[in-house]
Amino acid sequence: MLDLLLTIVCTTSIGVIIKLAETRVHEKLTLLLFNYIVATLVSFALFVITGRSDSGGTGFSLALSAFALVLAPFAGFIFAFNFFLMILAIKKRGVALPVSLMRLSAIVPVAASLIFFGETPSWLQVLGMLGALAAAVMMSVSFRGGEMIKDTGDESKIWLAATSLLLLLCFGLADLSMKMFERYGVMSEKPLFLSLLFAFAGISIGIAMIVRKVRIRWIDALWGIVLGVPNLFSSYFLVGALENLPAYVVFPMVTAVTVMLIAIIARFAFAEAIGKIGVAGIILTLVSILAINL
């Protein structure tokens, strides 16, 4: 349960940090690059520490299973693309809506866990899971912020629909990759696997920066360094939560609570609007959490 709580804290922090950096960063790709550099280095440091601990202080091995070596590059590219989409969405719609849509992607790993991994929830947990996802939908359609806060035209709706579908699919694949590692990977390899994953994500961003001839500014790099720590640990603790709890509990819980916290922060810290449907969604979130955990 502690891993689940820490996943929620880290995931919420990611949205808040990106929102705070929005008007302070000149080049978003630099932020992303240093975010992944820090995530890679911190994860490797964890690998060194835990590796030595597990081996009784005699050293550690850099070997990874074949499955981890295949999954890491794919997941790394998806992670990099996800953050690019999220930064664009926060600029256009404020922080609450993109984070809500990001967390709705939980339907992808939840469905995969029920269909392919044989997880069987109780009927009350099914209701709680559906309630959590419904609450996230309610809150997402009720949030207004960013450049499009006053734009309700057809172009705005088309842009939102297209971005929403991309966020749902890509973040769903990212969450599913964590579930696949928990199911088929070697848990002792978790820090090294994440280090390799974030390294590939950083390489993807680095190539984009070279193509665009981006000049590195240290203020952008500093924000990336701040973002890298919760970015790493959101995945690190997520895998730990999946190791101890079924996916149909973990993903709806992370979804509902993260969206609720972001909604509250967005309302009081960033003056983003929450309608009556959003308030009802927050209440439904609390009810759903109780149902999932009974």
C-alpha cells in the first residue's frame, strides 16, 4: 500500500511541476532531456545500491533478461512521446484536464490484466473500478484552463478529441509496459531496467534536439532535473505496487486519487475552473476508493 501511495504522490507532482515550468522554460525538449538524464542516473544509483545489498557487498551484475532488453527501448520511446504530448496539452488546456486524460489510460492495463493475466476482481471492486474511471471522465470534462479556457469552437473540440485519444493510447501503453515487466520480468532487475528505459527515452529526445538544433539553457535543464526525480519514482513505485496488488486495484486507485488531487491543486493554485460535474466526480472518486478496497 505504501508503494501505491508514493506512486500517487509522484504522479501528482509530475503534473504540478510541468505546470509550474510552463512559463519559465524556453525549450521543452531541454526540460525533457535533463528529466530523463536524472531519471537514468538516479535509477542506476538505486541499482548499484540494491545490487550490492542483495549480493552481500560483493558487487553487482549489469546483465538484463532478454525480455527487459526488448521492452526497455519500446517503453522508452513511448515515455518520451507521452511527456511531449502532456506538455503540449497542459499548455493548451491547463494542468487538470491532461492529467485526467492521462490517468484514464488506466483502462488499457486494467483490461489487459483481466483478459490476459487472469486477475479476477469481486463485483464490488468492479463497481469501484468503473466508478473511478467514470469519476475521472466527469472531472475531465468539467475542467477548464490553459490557452483554450475561453475557446469552445469546433477546432478546439477536434484538437481536444485528437489529443485525448493519443494520451489515452500512449499512456495506456506506458502503464501496460510496467505491468508486463512486473509479470514477465525479474524484479531484482527493476532499477537497471528503468535506468535503461529512461536512457532510451533520453536518446529519443536528444535526437529530436539535434535535428532541431536546440540550444541548451540552464534554466530549462534545472526544471528538467527537478522533474526527473518524481518521474523515475512514479514508475519505480508503480512496479512495486503491481507486485503486491492486482492491476484492477492499482490503476483505478492511481487514476482516481491523482485526478482528484490535481483538480484541487489546479483550482486553488492555478485558478482553473471546476464545474458541478467535477465536484460530483470528486465525491464519486472517494466512494469508488472505498469500494475497491473492501
